[in-house]
Amino acid sequence: MLAQMGAALALEPDRPMSQNLRDLKELQVSRTALVKDKTRLKNRLQTLALAFAVRQAKARLTLVSRQLRDIDAEISTCIAQDEAIAHKRQILTSIPGVGAVTAAAILIECPEIGTLTGKQVASLSGLAPMTRQSGKWRGKAFIQGGRKHLREAYMPALVAARFNPDLKCKYQAMLAAGKPPKVALAALMRKLIELANALVKNDRKWLPKGA
């Protein structure tokens, strides 16, 4: 089934990873684990009452936060050592709502960025709307599949909804039309990944409309 989907989208087989990309991928996996640890510790702190347990949890949280800063610095260094990836990062971070961490996650999880069509990159990220249907029955559209971590990397859609004028306008229009916030955010995430892909493909930074 996956092979058929790939054929339908005209996706080419993945190219072998470079050593630098393998290193980045390993760092990103470690980062994801640290983020989960940080979230778990923050949640645990809200339930603790014993002073000793609170001190220990806070100490762990401080350590994990420092490790996250260190790993982000190492990821940034690795990207800077690859001219092509570093150039793509500059393009991605020109988009309002996309910071260095998000740009790094996109480049690591989707090294094909800039070589795909809009439909392909949306499907790869699991953000292309799909509809369940059977015979004449047609269900609601939903998103699934794709690269889970790439989809999670686009949570900055929340930031874009506030600071990217074009996407903010689209988000507010969808809410005004009665779309649930979750659906509107998914649409923004899809627009962001398609925009990122188009900018890298055209080798240009983001500019406001009319600029």
C-alpha cells in the first residue's frame, strides 16, 4: 500500500543519508527524548507536595533544560558545517513563526524539502487532507500518516497564526467561517510546509505580499 501511495505521488526512493545528516538525525532523536522528559517533569511538579521531591524534580528539570540548550547548539553547529543545509536554514527562518529549532527539525526530518510538489510535501508530512468513503458515503476529511516528527515540527503554526500576516488572515477567516481551531491550525501547518518547500525550491526568502 505504501509503495502504491509513493507511486501515485511520484515520490522517488530516499537517497542515502550523508554522515552529517545521520549525525543530525541522531541529535534530533535525542532532542525529542529530552523534550518529552522536560514535559513529564513539568507535569510531575504540578502534582508534588513533598519539598524534597520538588527539589529533586526541579534539579532534574534544570539539567534537562541545560542538555536541551547544549543539543540545540550542537545541531546548529552541524548545520553550519554543511553549506547547502545552512543556506536552506536561512530561507526557512525568514518565515515568521519559524525559528532555528523548527527550521532544523524540518531540514532533518525532510531533507527533500525544495524538491517536492506541494501535494507531495503535504502528504510526506501527514498534513494532506484525506476522506474516508465507502460507496456513496463520504466522511469528514482528516489528516494522518506521513512523518510524525515532521508534522510535530510545524506546531509553530500557533506562532504563525499570530505573527505571519498572510497566515493570520487565513486563520481568522477560517474561524469566522465556523471551522474548529484544530482544523484551522492543521490548514495553517499545511500552508507553512508548502510555503517552506516553495521558498527553498525557488531559492528565495519570505517576503510579505506586496513587498
